[in-house]
Amino acid sequence: MTIHLQQEPRTAGGGIDAAITDVLTLAWRAPFYRRRWGRRPSGAGTEALSRLPVIAVEDWQRAIRRDPAQVLAGMPALWTLVGCAGRDVWTPLAHADLVASSAQAASALRKAGIHDGDRIFSVLPAAPSSWNALPYLILRSDLAVEFLTVSLETLRLKPDLAAFPISRDPTVLLTSRQAMMELVQLIGALPSGARTVFYGDAADPDPGVSLAALPGCLAPGSRPSGTWCFDPFVMLPEIIVEGASSIEGASGAAGALLPVGDAPVGTTGSLVITTFSQAGPLIRVATGIRLQTPSPKTWISTSTSDIRGTQVARRASVTNAS
Amino acid sequence: MPMAYYEPGIECASAGDLRAAQDAALAGGLIRRAMASALYRSLWQAAGVDPDAVRQVDDLRRLPYISGSILRQAWATYDPDDILCTRDVRTWFATSGTTGAPKWTPYGRAEVDLLQRTALRVFYMCTGGTEGLRCLVFGTPAPFISDGAGYFSLFGQIERGVRIEYVLTSYSVEQARVALRLVTARRPDAIIAFPSVALRLAEMIVAEAPAGALAAYRKDHTLRNLAAVLATRVIQISARHVLGARVGIFAGETLAPFREPLSRSYGLEPFELYAMTEFPCFHLDCREHAGMHLWVDTCVPEVITHAELTREEVHGTAPQAIPLLDAPAGTTGELVLTTFTEALPLIRYRTSDLVEVVATDRCGCGRTHPRVRILGRRDDLINMGLIRFSTVELETRLQALPAEAAPAAWQIHIVREGYKPRPILQVVPGPGVDAARLATAAKQTLLDIPVLRAGCDVGIVLEPLVSIVDRIAEERTWSGKPRRVIDRSGTSAAASMPHPAGPGGRV
């Protein structure tokens, strides 16, 4: 199945280029990239990135299985598992990433329609899933919501644990579709009056899913108008155009690989991501997720976050009314 | 390991300063804020309490106690917003509900801050505060507080610029397996877990290490993997070889029966942590291992002595409590807490935890906060550490058996084989009941209790046994009540205590 994803236009290009230059310098510290790149990336920003090979996500996983230190470019604070096209991918995040992830997670929830004052009955998986961290990230953010979280692992043993959260009249039910189905079986009925916000795998074609995780990111992306939006300072998407070279062949075959923002409308291909974790960035990692660039539409992000450094800096609003 | 304090001015304050801090918290409006809660309002009005008259620890005796059942009743009776003392509730955690409905506790920013602060204190206590440590945390999934414990520690450390690496996972064997592949390479310095879960993991490592090493080598022909295969042929691989942690923080069940096997399996120094969902604060035994320090700057702990508990049961009189700071060493009784939290302060909350006051003077570690040992629980709990359920649940299920398989009487014994608990249910057949049929039905009844079934499935509790007896050997509690739960699972240390029972720190 194909998903739709769009990239914020490069109106914030200078910032992004600097961020890419920084993350490539950082990534060069990791043996994983040294071995694959052979030499330090030359040039700067997107231009330097465009010369680097694409790496399959399986290679990343294999390297972690052999020795997790291979992928580390800095000290990790947290290792988390992120679902990606049906497989779980270990992602190391640095202390600064966690600070930034709080604001990014709050932003994603706002785009999914969650606002201050909402009372959220959430059904989330146990650690080390990245979804497990969501309420704790939001606790540190300026999004003033109330979380009542349960897990299916616990509800299977004690379904009555759902009674109190439901009695609180939650305004939002945050769940995956699969978890919701099991929840209904376990407790009989869902909270009435709560709007449901589904989270899931970014590869999930279900149009009802409005929050999705991607490897390399702790904060989810959102799909406010049918198209996935990830903060470009969290994840920079590229597309291997369908019908062009395979992933392996894409190494050095830059013509087959386009930034999602530059791809013609309706281009179909597979998603390659670059993320900015200060502990273990993913640089041009092919996810196996098929995507199609959508028709131009209003970019609804009101702000983006700069993940460089330990403080989250707010950037100016970015709007594209094309 | 160097002695390290996170807040030396508080952790090592004089007894006088600690008392003054407690008095200041009470004089600072704690009781007036609590009076706004429906939990206390009618109770205190009935008792004629003037909240402004409670300004120091000695004044607390004017206030009635509350208990877990009063707390539960309040949540069932009132609008939760009428119980809360703040509008800033950000998240909730629940108890497991082993003695009734689960108790949900609100956490606002103040509660999160307290958790983070005390997480840092306990971290410094057992690790010396060294930057760059690696921690492996086994939590229980939401809505339990241990789901968040790793995050609270991590975020507290980030705020204070202390950089520690975490792998968080949950207690299930499957999740542990997933995390193990990663942590064997990251070699954690510290493990935070339930003792029984940590030991189950250690068993798993012993059993699976040879095949696991071989499989890894077949997949990746690295020198490291080859060395691992060769090692499994020369020595029995244990958790200490695979993980190499030097510190373990254990919570949720009494550490005593597990202390020695944990040290042996992991080669680590075990520390015992006491925490409860209702009071977001972590307490730990220090490196002297002479009781857990209760942080008295965050609460006023009191003890209702066994003599007072007996008077209460026999004569129905309201028991008196002694402030813990005034209790002589060796005092045993029920722990009562008044907490300085904001979302819902607990005022004179009877925890049902039985404690022994170890000492109230300065500890060898330099800290001055009093030290206690948890002896057990007062309530009717079938407690096998992480796995616990109410006698009421078992009674209800046994009563539901058909007449031809119904017991006339029962008693459950908890014994320990190695470090694992095993429940043995003694049943007396009713008139005309076929003993064999009763034995089968009673065993199935036990296994139908989901939490016990899960404990058996993951291997932290041994399969229950049923024994048919002519009569139940009567045992009575210290106050004369017949005992339905006979706990023989204590170690020599626990057995020397007046009322050996299961639970220790609970999360």
C-alpha cells in the first residue's frame, strides 16, 4: 500500500542545510557510517547529503544486533523501538533529543486535534516501544492535557482497570486500531463522547491513523489533512522514484532519489529518511515504506522546532498557500 | 564508590531541622488545602477539625486516619474533581487493586517534581552519582507507576545535567528477550526491576545462553560471537557474565528472599526500594543496608504500634500513632503517612504496611532520615511478591464451585522453593464431596485467577498444589483472628521478624 507524505518546502532552507551539515559531521563519528561512506562527507547541507549512499534499514538493524556502539555518534539517553513497515527498529536518542521530542510530540498531538484541557484515555504499548514514552514526553511539554493511560498487557489481566479512566469522561481516546478492537473485547464498550485519535505505523494505509512513528524519531508525525507531516528538523524525507534504480543501485545514483519536497506531484516510490538524533542519526536510510507525493496543499504547520542544542528554539511560522 | 549526595543539606540535615521542615509544611497550609477535598471534608467536619489548628506534627493527632478503603470509597462516591486539590492534573497511576478496586492517584507537576527529585537521591545513594552510567529498567506497563519510573529518573537527570543511558522494557519474558539482545552489548551498570523478574531473567540467560551464542555466531561470524560460543562451552554463563551490572535497585516485593540469589546470579549489590502509587516518592536503603531511609522532608511518617493495633481490634478504640522521628528503634507497627503532595495530599493515611523502625539517628552513610524495614501487610492478601491477589477473590471463586466439588474450609500456604514462591491450597471436602474432584476443581480455581496464571506462565511463581485435609490447622493473627493465609516464604531474616509476610516495598 502507498502512503502520502509531503515535505515542508525549503523556505527554511538555510536552517535545514545547517542542520544537515551538523548531523553529517556528527554521523561521521559512528563506525557504521565511516565504513559505508569511506570518507568524510564533503560539501554542506543537502548537497553533501545527496552524494551519500542509501542504506537499507535492515543494515542498520544488523549493525545494532552485532554491536550497538557501531551506530552511535553520541551518548544515548534512551533506546527505543519504533515500528517501521511491520518491523521494529532500535533507535538511540540523545538527552538533547528527548528535550526536543517533548515539544515535537506536543506539536504532533495538536495537529491531530488534541488541545489544552483534553482528557486523554490512552491505550499504549509497554516499553521499549516508542509509543510508551508519549505521555511522559507530553508531561514535560506546554500541552496541558490529562493522561489516563492503560496497556493491553495489564487490561488482559485486570479489565476493571479501565473503569476509572472511562468514568472520567475522557474527551479523547488515543489508541491503535488493533488495540481498540481488543479493548472493546476486554471491556465491552468504549467511552462515549470521546473522539478517537488513532496512532500507528507510518506504512499503515488506514486513513484513520493520524499519528505515526518513524525510526530515528521519538515524537510521532501527524496527518492533519490526509498527508503525513514530519517536522523537517526531525525527519527529512526523500523518495526513491519507482521504476528507477533499486535501493542498492541508488548508491551514487542521485538521479533516482529526490527530496520529497522537490518530487513532482504524484511521484510514487519508497521513503528514505534522514533524522537528526544526536546519539544515532539515520542518514539516508531506506525504510521500505511506499509513498506518493501529494497534490500541493496548504502546509498547516504553524511552527517548527530546532532540535540542535539542548534547548528547543521556536522558529517562525511557515505557511505555504500554493 | 564515593559517597555522594544529591541534596546533602536535606539528606543529612539534623533531626531538629527535619522536624522544623515538617512543621513548616503543616503550617504552610497543607491541611487547609486538603480540607477542600471531598475525601476529608465531611470526615473532618464530623470530627470537629479546625484545619488552622493543625500547624505542627504534634497537632496531627487531632485528625482522623484515612485508609485505602476510605480512599476507594471516596473515588466511588464523589465527583473526582471534588476530590482533587488542584486543577493541574497531568497524569494518573493506579494500584493493582489486589485488595479491592484499583486506587487511582492524580499526579500534577508537583508530584512529578517530587518523583524526579527523589529518583535522583536514590540514584546517587546507590551509584555514587557517576555520569555515563547505563541503566536497564524493567517496568510494569501502564497504569502502574513503574511504567514511568525510568522516564521520571531520566528526565530528572536531564534537567540536572546528569547524563545516564537507559533501556526501558517491561516484565514480560518476550519483551525482556527483545531488550536482552541490545543490553547484552550495552552492559548496564544498574538494573531496576522486581526481584522475581530479575531472577527469572537470570534463569533465562543460563538456559538460553549456549543456544543463543551459537545462533548469533551462525548469523554473524564475528570474533565477539565466536568468543561467546567458546565461553559457553567452558563455563556456565550466568547473568553476571552477560550483563555485568554492579548495582540493582529492586522494588515491589520484599528483597530479603532474593538478596543472596540476586547477588550470586548478577554479581551485583542489591538495594531495596520502597514506593507506593499513592505517594510519588522513592525511598531506598543506602550502602549500609540497614533499613530504607524514609524521606521525612516529603512527608510525616507515623507508626501505630502493634500494641495499639491489638487494642483497636480487641476493644475497637482509635489507635494512637507515634511520629516516626520519635519512635524508638525496634518499634514495629503500621506505617501512617501524611504527604506534602498537592494534587491529593494523604493526611494520616494508614498504608497497611507493617514496618520495623531500624534507627532514627544518623546512619553510617551520613544521612539522618529514619530507617525502616517493611515486615509485611495488615490486609488479607495472598502475597507472592509481584503476584498477589485477595483472599476475597479466592473465596468467591471457591464458593462458586458446584456443591459436589465444594470445600467446607480452606487455607492457603505460601512456601518458597529456592527463591520462588509456591501456593499450596489446603481444602477440607464438604459432606458428600468427592476428594479427587475437589482437588481438581480447586487447582483449576487457582489457575483461573488471571494474575496467578500469568505468574506461573512466566515462571516467577511455581504451579499451585492442592492438598486435601481433614481439618485446617488453626493459626491466629497477633490479634486473635483466624489466619487464612500462612506465609512460610520468609527467609531466616524475615522469619526472625514478629509477623513474617510477603510484601515489601510496593509499587
